[in-house]
Amino acid sequence: MRVYVAGNIVVDETWSIHELPQKGASIHGVKISQDIGGKGANQAIVISRCGIETQLIAATGDDINGQWIRNCMHNETLMLLPENNIAEHSDTSIIFTSDDGDNAIITTMAAANALTLDIILAHLADASAGDILLQQGNFSVEKTRALFSWAKNHGLITVFNPSPVNPDFADLWPLVDIAVVNQHEAELLQPAGIATLVITQGAAGAELITDSQHHFCPATPVQSVDSTGAGDTFLAVLLASALLRGVTPDALALQHASAAAAITVSRTGTFKAFPTEEELCALLAVGL
């Protein structure tokens, strides 16, 4: 069993500010880090650190940032595809973190948009029935639909985290087996007919809804330092916990995901804040 993550990988620049700016405001800030990021990369990195064979299909640009990304990824156990850079600038996210631990993010999409459907499908060619295709909201609706349609036709399990959110993603629910959304996305997209639905509620916790169970898991208490990447950690560990036990996401998977997200929010940055392989191994053994 293998997880294919079709998404994005970016350079994250994190800036510390007093509070999120209002429209038209000019404020002072301090650049505090540069890191690997992008929802596709974030989720793939954490899934692979959980011991799941993972392939990340994401574009890096033909520039110094693209080379820097690839050098950083050499230390991870996942496979980054395509092996060559795309003739675009590498995508970048500017992350603003405020004194209260909240954040706002601006992300470019040129490299992700240049990753054509044909390129992605070529790297899915060795996928087998029962493998996982995980997507986020970084592709167009048309590309996202085409990939999920291909996956369903080939017997893959489809997982969708529609962030950044697009209202037209609501048309894709018939192609999705597992969905992880936050409250805003749930209200906007009205997910229905999904076998496994998880609605995250930030510091309150997360809710699991299936045909046979309706379970709420409070968030693991922790002093929040930086919430960036916490949702990606949650999804990755939720999925990995279930896959390692050969089940669909359940109450224990929610507990594992909550504990992992608590580690991420207790640290600054994105990539550097993720739980290590050792931490995830110990965490996933709890409750077994």
C-alpha cells in the first residue's frame, strides 16, 4: 500500500507581526525563518515519517529555491517527483504569525499550475488498487476532478483536503472517499455522501462522521506558539494511523492526530515544527 500526494511544495517565509493587518494597513514585521512548506509537501512529509511509503508529486522551479528544496528533501524518506525542475519560479508562501499564535498565508501557484495532468498521471502509472491518492486545494477544479476520476477508475482510495478552498470543489464530493475539512470549508462546501468525513474545529478538537459512528475528539491541551502546519500534521497522522492498522479513520486515529498536531503548534515554523519519526513512532503506539 502506497500513498500518492499530488499537490505543491513551496518555500515558506515566516514573518512575526504584532497582529494581522487590516485592509490598507502598513505594519512592521521580522522575518524569522525560511522553511519547506506547501500543503502537499507538509502532508507527504509527515505521512512518510509515520512509516508509510509515500510519493510526493509536486513541482519545483528552475531556480535557486528549487535546488534548495530538493537538497532539503534528500533527508526525508519520501520520493519527490518529477525528478527535474519545472521552467517556472518555485512557489513561495509568505506566512504571517501574530502574537496570539494566529496566522495568515499568501501562496504563489505558478509551479503547481505548470505541473500538467499528463505529468502527474505518468507518475501515478505504477499505482495499484487500494493505494491512496491525496489532494489538497492547490490545483484547479478541472485538474483535481480529472485526478480523482482516474483514481476511482483504477481502484484507488481518494482523500481530499480542499484547502485553499474553492466553492466549486463542492461538485467533487461523489469522487471522494475520505474528506478532512475545517468548519469554514464544511459550511461553504456542504460535504455530503462521503464515507468518512472529518471536520476539524481548531483548538476545540475534531469530529468524525461515518455511516456507523459519530465521534468527537477534544484537542490535546498545549500552549500554542505557531499554528502553521497543524492542520496538515493532523490530516497526515489521522490517515497514517488508520492505514498502519488496516482500518478507516476512527476514534483512535483522531486521538493520534490531535496529539501530533499539538506537537506542531508548540513549535515555531512549519517543516521544523513537524514531529520527528521517533516522536511519531511513540505517539502511534499509544492506545494499541
